[in-house]
Amino acid sequence: MITRVDHLEICVGDIDAVAELFKKLGFVEIRRTKHHGEAVELSLPGEDQLVFEFHTGKDEEVVGVNHIAFKVDNLEEAVAEFEARGVKFSTPIATSKATGRSTCNFRDAAHLRYQLTSY
């Protein structure tokens, strides 16, 4: 079961400029990683805040929303549950060394990517 929106990943041209703008808006930097090129994660202070993850992308990615991630308590159970309901996943479950997140991706009819994630 989905428990909340976990993060919104957005491809940008200059992550430092975007990070500085979000800091002026009151966001705090959580971490910087090297996955998907350069990446920075920011959120508002407090628990269970939506994370905005900005990254420079790869050649096949365009500037804009890359994906929306939904947090689940147990990724394997959630994938099985949603597959039983007819959701078709486009990737197997994988864990990022950079963030520690386990993820599995699917797309809607317009091909926008979504992600289930757990820690």
C-alpha cells in the first residue's frame, strides 16, 4: 500500500542554481549524489516532507519532471499487489547504492514514469 508521495525527481540544467533558489525558499539540503549525473535532494524542515530531487540527467532525459515516487512499507508486497491489479512494471526491483532506496518503476498511458520506493 502507498503511504505517501516520497519524492519528485526533476531534471534541470544547473542543480546548484536550483538548490540555491530552494534554500532561499526555506528548503534544506539532504544530500548530493552522483546517480543520474549530478543530483541534489532538498526538502522542507520536519518529518515526512516531500523530497525534491534535482539532477542533471543523461542524454536520453529531458528537462522537466522525470518521475514521481510513492513510498511503500514493503516494496516486494506492494509490487505483487499492484501487479495482481494489472499494473505493469517496467523495471525489476533495484536498490540504489547512492541513496539506499529500493525502487521499481512503471509508466502511465502517456509514458510518464512513476516509482514505488522503500528504504
